[in-house]
Amino acid sequence: MNIVILGAGQAAASMAAKLRALGHQGPITVIGDEPAPPYQRPPLSKAYLLGEMGLDRLTLRGTEWWSEQGITLRLGERATAIDRSSKTVTTDKGKYAYDALALTLGAVPRRLPQAMGGHLPGVHVVRNLADIAGVKPELTSGRRLVVIGGGYIGLEAAAVARKLGLDVTLVEAAPRILGRVAAAETAAMIRALHSAHGVQIIEGVGIERITGESMADGVTLADGRHLPAELVICGIGVAPETALAEAAGLLVENGIATDAQGRSSDGAIWAAGDCASFPSPDGRMRLESVGNAIDMAEAVAANMLEANMDYRPKPWFWSDQFDAKLQIAGLNAGYDRVVTRPGTGTHGGSVWYYRNGRLIAVDALNDARAYMIGKRLIEGGKSPSPEAVAEAADLKALM
């Protein structure tokens, strides 16, 4: 079986490795539009941007590994079309036949429209190596930065810029930061962390536009205030990369829609990672995380080889900000109660999410013990009462 993988990120690398580990001996071709071989994305906007990690440590596999495994890497090559009837992929450099095609195309950062100044030089997103190469020279001490967006992307960018000595203001249009992804209690811990490091956070105010003629020089808010800035970072989320799938007539629903095993609406085409949505008890789900990229890609690899096993995610996430680590286990969708526990340090603690009396997720800031125990409880289907969590002298007793 000739397998082609479109997209050359974490999911692609994990899928290709798993296919070989499971004994697939046929051709595997990985096609990616970036010139670099598959690399880790999370450190890009943190350790790599700070200069604490080089490209060699960012890269997932050495060049020799790909050749040893007999996997063809086609880098700097952009796929332009999928022809389902002839089972071929067209790129800007050639054509590739496939027996099975996997789409691991990831997600693309959302940008402000041109009418709002999103096109101006000095306006950046932080998603790939080229983005980091563009913004890194501008992050010099003493300059003024406005970060648009109070989700994890924006908050991580603000933390790095502040560590580099910039004057940082973060603007969130919603009533509070992390509004879509975390409880108010978690947001309060993160807000306090940023305030302690000198980041100014403005919540509940939208953006009118980024100002400037030939270069961004600030941001005008919806309430009329103007924030002067030498550069702007947009951290307003990402969208699944579905253009190729849509053009090929595949079903798209919050990402490339797959069945429980990772098949798209075409039985010869599979999808995994940030670009894919899959069925769950709460409706169609799409997860943006390293954990999901690895786990779903490996599940799809097995199913391509006829394992016929449904993918069941074990969600876990993390976010590094300043010297703090936020670790998240489970999914908090639909929570109706939270319980908080204090941590041991200045900035720390845990937030435990419940739905209908059942533990569904834990946020732990600088509290690895709470994270590990919460993760084990959730994965084991165990659910101590909210009162037991709040009152436990030692969390281990909950096990």
C-alpha cells in the first residue's frame, strides 16, 4: 500500500513512525510546504523565541532517521489539489499517486482583516518558523508591544516579550482572558501572574483597528483609547486547514470530518491532528494539542493497517508562562461547578471541574501533583466528590 501524508508537522511524524513500527513496508511519502523537516511547535513561541532552544532540538527526527526508515520527505512543496477519482495529489512541483492519503495539515492562525490594519508591517502571528524569524528581531528591550487576544497563544507571547524587556499590553475583547477555555478561577491565577510581571491586561474592550501608514504604530480600541506600539502580535486563535479537503469535496465540519477511526467521507482518505474533527459523546470534537496530534495520528496509522479501533482521546494540555507551568487534564466543556485548591507557591493552585457531579477536568498551575492525580482519576473513571477534593489534606488519598 502506497501511503501519502500531506502536512509535515507533529501528527505526520508520529503517523509515519507508527506505520513503520506496526510493520508497514510499502512506500510512505510526507509532503510539507515548509522547508524544515517536522518540528515541535510549542517551544517555538517560548524557548526557541527566547533563544534557549536551537533548531536542532526543535526538530522531531534527524535527517538520517527518515532515510533509515525509507520514508520520503518532500519539503518546501505545497499541495494544490486532491483528485479522488484518480487517487492523486498535485503539488506545485509534481504529482503523487496514493492508495491511502492522510491529511495532517494542522491549523492556520487567524488574522485581522486588511480593513483593520492586519496587513501592516509590524503586525505578527506566531505559528511557524517563518513567523518566529519575522518577529524575533523586533522583540528588543524597551519597545512597546500590544498583544491582541487573551487566549493561551496571546498570553504566552506576552510572557516571552515581557521576559525580553518589552513594555507589554494585552487586549481581550471578551469580559475576561481565557473566556472560552478556562474557568474564571484559572483566569484569575493567570491574570495575577502576568500583573506581577508587569503585563498590563485590558479586558472587555474590542479592537477598532491597528493604526499606522507604512508601519504599525499602535492600536485603537473600541472605546476610543489609543495604545502606541512599535509592534503588534495577533493571538486570536487558529482555524483548521481545510481548503484542500473542501476543494476535493470532503465533508468538513469544524475541521475535516472523520469517523471514530479517523476516516474522512472518502474511505481512502484519513485525517488527524488539529485539522480533523471526530465524533464524541458531546458532539463533533476537534482538539488543538500535541497530545491529540500524536495519539490520533498513531490511531489512524493503526486503522490504515486495518486495526479497526475507535479513537478515544485522553486530553492533556500545557502552557508555559514566565516561570509558571499550567497543566490541564481532561475537557471542561459543560462544567457546572468548580472547586479550587491552593498551591504551595506564590502563583499556583488547582481548579477542579465537575459536570453533573462528575470530575471532568483539572487545571493545575505550578502544581504537578494535583495535575498527575487529577489526570489519573479522570482516565480511571474515578470521581471523588467536590467536597472531598476541597477538604483532602493529601490528594493521594483520593486515589
